[in-house]
Amino acid sequence: GAGVSQTPSNKVTEKGKYVELRCDPISGHTALYWYRQSLGQGPEFLIYFQGTGAADDSGLPNDRFFAVRPEGSVSTLKIQRTERGDSAVYLCASSYLNTGELFFGEGSRLTVL
Amino acid sequence: TQLLEQSPQFLSIQEGENLTVYCNSSSVFSSLQWYRQEPGEGPVLLVTVVTGGEVKKLKRLTFQFGDARKDSSLHITAAQPGDTGLYLCAGGSELSFGAGTTVTVRA
């Protein structure tokens, strides 16, 4: 499809497990953002990529969270030793230019039991 | 991080009524964006405001950027049930979002 694709759409895991969430941005978009959203709240910024490099990772809550974008296209958000507080919808967005219009995926809903 | 505060948090109105939601900050923004999000979906951009004092209209939606570029408002005229959703403002280099206003328009 032409939009931002996120997989899986739903992920249920147990506390302490490792999780990977994938984002496939719109072709040609150089900027890629990861956000986390809790119910009824606005998206919380996690990390922003320009090309292959993380231009701003100041929103990652701790060192259990890590994200990569090795070829400047697909990105993976990795969460180690998951905790119940990590439960949220993880949104990915891409943009042709930094601070231009963000195009969001439908999100990956993570539930940590 | 530049913080954006949105008010009210919740708004429930009858079809045909008008409503206004606000986005405020103590910081100056070069631009602000407004998004609408429906359940189970990602936010969708409605408008970007860039110039202080700017007013943009999108059908029944009117967006205003404050003269000092620290605040913005969204006014909906004659609201319809299809306007129901979470309205979010966003700005800054990493595009920080406010907590949003949940709007419910009752038929």
C-alpha cells in the first residue's frame, strides 16, 4: 500500500520478554518518527530518524528502548525486558521533510501482562 | 521539549452547535499543526499554521495562530457527528503533541 505500514497490529507479551515493532514508511520519506500513545492521551515523542541516523532520541524513556533504521527505510523499535507500564499503542509516522506533514500508521498495540 | 497544553480535555455537544478548542504554550513556535485522530487509527493532519495572527479555514473548521505564535485555536461551526474525534495540536523540532481534546458530537 501507499501508506505507513506497522506490524504487528497487536502484540501481547509477558513481563520480561523482548519485543520488536516494525514500521515501513511511505517510499521516499526521509524522516521517520516513533511515538507512544496511552488511551485518551496525545502521542508521546520517542525518537526521530533523518535517513539512517537517529537525529533525536531524547524521548526514549530508558535504555530498554532502542530503535534502528539501517537502510534509511524500514525501522524497528526494540523493547527489552518489557514491563507492564510499556503497554500502549506505538505509532510510527513518516515525513518527506522534517516538521512537514506527518503521515501516521495505524499503530502497534502492545499489551504486557 | 516545548510543552503544549490543550483545553478542554473533553467536550460533548449537540449536532449543530459550535465549539472551540485551545492549544497553549509558554514557548514560541515557528509553526503549529492540528491533527484529528479517530479510534484505532493514527492522527491525520488538518492544517499547519505558520504566521502569527494567521487564520485558516477548512470548510466548517477555522484555525487561528496567536500573534505571538505561542497559542492556537480551532473553532468548528455547526458541528456534525462526523467531527467526533481526538483533536491534537503539535509543534517543535521533534513535533511534540498536546494531550488532545476529545470531542463528541451527539446526533
